[in-house]
Amino acid sequence: MKKGLILLFTGNGKGKTTAALGLALRAMGHHFKICMIQFIKGSWQCGELEALKRFEDLMEIHVMGRGFTWKSDDFNKDKQAAQTAWQFAKQMIASEKYQIIILDELTHIIKLKMIDEKEIVAALCAKPKDLHVIITGRDASELLVDAADLVTEMQAVKHPFKAGIKAQKGIEF
Amino acid sequence: MKKGLILLFTGNGKGKTTAALGLALRAMGHHFKICMIQFIKGSWQCGELEALKRFEDLMEIHVMGRGFTWKSDDFNKDKQAAQTAWQFAKQMIASEKYQIIILDELTHIIKLKMIDEKEIVAALCAKPKDLHVIITGRDASELLVDAADLVTEMQAVKHPFKAGIKAQKGIEF
């Protein structure tokens, strides 16, 4: 059996968004069209955004969130931005224009109760048959895990910040 | 403190090599030079190899292994190929030509006792100060975990093969 998968990269370790981008890269080698929607905007993506300019024919990136919501100054504005992003994501999912859609940091939007989880899972389950959807973010909810075909939990075994090493260019951002 | 890191992506889950490639992509956005050495050759990389042709100015890929060693027809030939790959890797590490070196599936070479683990760890610890080294592969040994600055364990929570879904283009290869 072959079908479009729902893939979930979760856990507290490093490598969730990077694994999604690695998969995008692999798929673009097969000329797949990809749409990535970032639900939380952060300056750390500047490296990827720059590199992915070489794939403008195959990959679209929509940075739609309002910044790091866990440091939010205005929950309502964040919620509104998340809802706009989600409406857009639903359109992209239904559009049949892409082979892969990446919903980056979607788990946070669910955790912060900005969008109803059941609505999200229903939309994922109603996706076009051949479309792959990749979801990233820590603290994935049980419903999301149930809906996914593949779940990898990235567990931080060891992290350099704990040893006093700073975030640095090319690695963290 | 800033320094070149040893990063290890291990565990039985999907996303180890893909996370390494995602990191490479991020770093290439900052014009880092990257050298990737694959210790086990497999047909599944065709998507990435094709896509990464767009980064020929920044990234070199050396496929050096002999195939899937766990289905090996000739252990001695595999061991010889692994040792050639490792000698090459050591040269690249010492060359100071790159900001990142990826040693893909290196853990297997250690596990299969094709190269002495202590020699590998010693070479990693003696790397140029600013160089980042990314190591991927399941069953990382304790010495390797100790030597690494960052370790993420990719744990398979759920895998589509178990549900009877086949490996498919753009996702698994």
C-alpha cells in the first residue's frame, strides 16, 4: 500500500524542523512541490531561508506566526495570527498543488489552544490522498499522535547549552 | 563560549540523516562549506543527491561505503571500504577546508568493529577547534555519546511500515 503520510517530528530534542527540511530536500530531488508554513516566526530560520532560495521553483515558505509565542506580549494578536495561518494552511492542503506540506511548530498552536485540535485533526484526515503532511513541534497532543502515520520523538540526550556553549550561526540559526 | 561542536543524531527512529541534511542546508545559508561522507552506501539517497547538486559550490558528498553492511556478502571487503572511508574522513577533518563535516552512518562502522572506536574518538577530539562534526546512525556507542556536545535520540514512536504502508519516493528515498 502507498498513500500520502502524516509525519510527526516531536520531542524536546534538536532536529525536528531540520529533519522536516531534510525530507523536503530529498523530495525536491524527485521534483516534488513543497509548501512550508511556519506557525511561529523566529529569527533562527535565516540560514534555511537563504539556502532554500535555490529552490524557489519547487518550494514555497510562508512565515506566518507572530514570533515566539511563549514570550508573547499579546495573546490575542498571536491567536489571530495563528488562525490566519491555519486558514491558509487548510487552503494549501486542499489545493492539490503540492506533494508535501510542512506545518512547522503546529503543535504549539494546539497546546496554547489557539486553534481547536479536533478541527486540525479533521482537516488532516480529510487531506488529498497522495499528499504528505509533515508536522513539527514539541509536546504533540495525543490526538495528533493518533492521526499520524509516522511519529519520531527527538529526545535531547545531551545539549551544549547546558555545558555553557552558546547558540551559534549555522547550527542553531 | 563558542566552539565547533560534535553533534550526534542516533536512535531507531526516522530523521537522523535527514536532520543532518537539514542542518547542512541551514549552514549553507550562511555560506558554510560542508563535506559529507557516507559510510554505508544505499540507493535511498538518490533524492538528496539530486537536490544537493544545486549546492555544488558549497557541499561535497562522498559515498564511500560498500552498501548495506548488515546484508553483507563479504565482511572483509566492507571493512576495507570502511577503513578507506575513515582515512579519507580523517584527512577532511584535519584539512580545515570545511566548517561542517557529516559522518553519515559512522556508528555502524564502530558497532561492526570495522574501525577501532578509540581511534575515532581520539580523531574527533583532535579536530580543528571551529569545525562542527555531525555523526548519524543508530546504536551509538557510549564513548561516542561521551565525546559529543549534542546528542539527540530519534525514537520511533510509530512507523508506517508496521501498518503495511510501503517505502515511497520522496519520503524514504
